Amino acid sequence: MRFISDFHRNGKLTKGINSTFIALIPKVDSPQRLNDFRPISLVGGIYKILAKVLANRLCLVIGSVISESQMAFVKDRQILDGILIA
């Protein structure tokens, strides 16, 4: 994929790669007001793949980068564990 090689070479995302399209899905049969719609966001597939690859790679090194006092958003740690330290 040319996108991945460009990202690796330049270190920058292509403009618009993380753009999202918001579509309105009707909640009722004949919608009349804005409240009758449900918004959903459609994100591009390449952005989702890139985000997953980066998350998997960061997972391998995050233990050495994040301090021991950081509890939230780290695997096998819970935010409530911080209460015991404080």
C-alpha cells in the first residue's frame, strides 16, 4: 500500500485520512424534525487499520514508557488501584 510507505517515509498522515462522514439515519418511518434522526460517523478503512497497527505496537512498549503511578488506560491496571496508592 502506497499510503503506508508514504507515512513511513514522511512521518505525516495524508491530508483527510482521518476525516469522518456523518450520516443521519431516521429513527421513525417519516422523520420531520432533527430529533427524528440518529447520527452515525463513518470513518475510512485505512485510518482504522493504521490506528489498530499503532495501538498493537504501542502495547508492546507502553509498560516501559508509562510511569507506575499511571493507572488508567494501561492493560492489567485499573483506575481504582490509584486510590490505594494515594
